[in-house]
Amino acid sequence: MVPDEPQRREVLSPDQLAEYLGCGRTTVYELLRERRIPSFTVGRLRRIRRCDVERYVSEPGQLIAGGGRPFLQLVQGEADE
């Protein structure tokens, strides 16, 4: 065991997912509503498995809200401005 190593969460909240993806909560809830990223509830709390997020991010051609433009284009376009 390595001391001072932050524990990696295997289940994320929508706020944690937004931080991980670098987007807003509205975008996260849109992705969840459209079932582009699977989620489940614990009582009234929505949770997302990290492996599902990593699968979503790694699949080629995935889109994130923003006029239907690929996420990579959004990031590159913002960097060019």
C-alpha cells in the first residue's frame, strides 16, 4: 500500500463526473438522460460507474453536448481562440 495515494473512486456522483469530464452539471445530466453514459440510483442519488465513463470517453466518435460537435473539436477550437 502506498501512503498518501488518493483513493480512486469507482462510483461517481454527477458533480464528480462533471469535474472529471470538464463540463457542467447540465451536460452530465443530458448525457445520463440520453443514456449515453449508464447510471443507477441509490435512493434518490444518481451514481455513475467509472468503468462506464472510461468506456464512453474511449469510444471513437463519441459526442458531448455542444451543437453535435465532437468533444475533441470543442477542446481544440477553444485552444485556438
